[in-house]
Amino acid sequence: MTTLVRLAGRAASWTRSGKSAATSGLGLFAQHRRAFQGVRMASAGTKSGRGALVVLEGLDRSGKSSQCARLLSYLEGRGCHAEGWRFPDRGTSVGQMISAYLANESQLDDRTVHLLFSANRWEKRALMESKLLSGTTLIVDRYSYSGVAFSAAKGLDIEWCKAPDVGLIAPDLVIYLDVQPEKAAERGGYGGERYEKIEFQKKVADHYHSLRDSTWKVVDGSLPMETVEQQLRELATNCIQDCQEKPLTNLTW
């Protein structure tokens, strides 16, 4: 079991024993955190520069996963070294714990759950950095912003929610697929997981809005899928070209 799994486990035990998870959990994390227009996309390889970290965010059933897959296929077809990632990564030890929780198969304290989601991102950080520096662009379905928005919607302090992810790699581009919760609820499969409730999703949307910064691009996710896909292609292609010679930076909020 990884160090991060042990951290989350300790945070859970402290929560149950009445100690402050807000203080103890964050303290432990702090200790362990010390071309689209005529240009061939292959120029994003290792000889020309690093890859881009492109994150897609949005409410549940906003179309993120489908658009991530379409964007990845497009980039690969243009010769770009690219991979699709998704958080939570349910294939890791931490991810399996999260998966059981989301499927309502286990019950955990809200602070413990938040630290587990953060731990899931931290256990992939080193590989993420290696991939980006080698010239691979990562198309990521959900990242730190989801963790903060969803936990804050449950009533946790938003600054506390941000703190465990300080030091993760900052995205070069965040694309937010803007879909009204009522519209998202009309899409197939809605309601199958813990957070897929309209009133809760409205709170999540409010917190997403407060997290937006200069790296964000908002796309109307209710438009036809092909229209959204075209907009994402252009945004991602421009980002890949622009960031090749720029250094990676850390998330500071």
C-alpha cells in the first residue's frame, strides 16, 4: 500500500476518533508534498517541447468523457503524442476505495473522502510529470477542480478543500462544459452514482464558477456534439502549440 493510501487511512481513523481531520489530514499531505491549421501535430513530440495538460471539467453527465475520447482520437490522428486520463483513477488502491464509495457500497466521512480523491491524484503526479516532459499531451477527464467543487458542495470549507492539491501540476488549459443540471439529468444513466442529484449538482456548479481563472475556457455543452467537438479541437490544438517551450508549473490556486 502506498504512502498516500496510508495517509488517507490515518485521516479516516483520526476522523473516527474525534481528532480534527481538517488539521491532521492536511498536515500529513503538507509533509509529503515538499496543427490544426496546417501545422503537423507531431511537432509536439520530445524534440520540440513538452506535452500539454488539458483538463475537461463539468457536472455529471455533461459530456466530458465522450468529448475526451473524441478529442484524443482527433489528436492521435494528427500525429500528436497524446493519452487520455481520468480521475478518479479507479485502477489504483485508492481508486478502488473511491469507486466503492461512489457506488454506495461503503460509507466514509466527507473529509476522509476528499483526502482520498486528492491522494488518488497525488499517486499519479510523478507519472504525469514524466509523460508531459517527454512530449506526451494528456487529456484528463476531471482533476482537482472537481474534487474541490464537489466537496465544497457538501458543506466543507473551500479553502480547506483546495489545500491538499497545492503542488500538483497545474493544467495548461481547463475546458468547462457548461450544461444546466436539469439538462444533464435528462441524459442516459443519470442517478446511478452518489452525487447525481439535481439540487446537489446546482451547488457543484456554483463552486465551479468560483474556481474559474485565466486558464479556463467555457464551452456550451448543450450544443450539438459535433459543434462542441470542433470547439475543443481548436482550443486544445492552440494550447499544445503555445505551451511547448513553457515550463511546467504547480497548482497554487
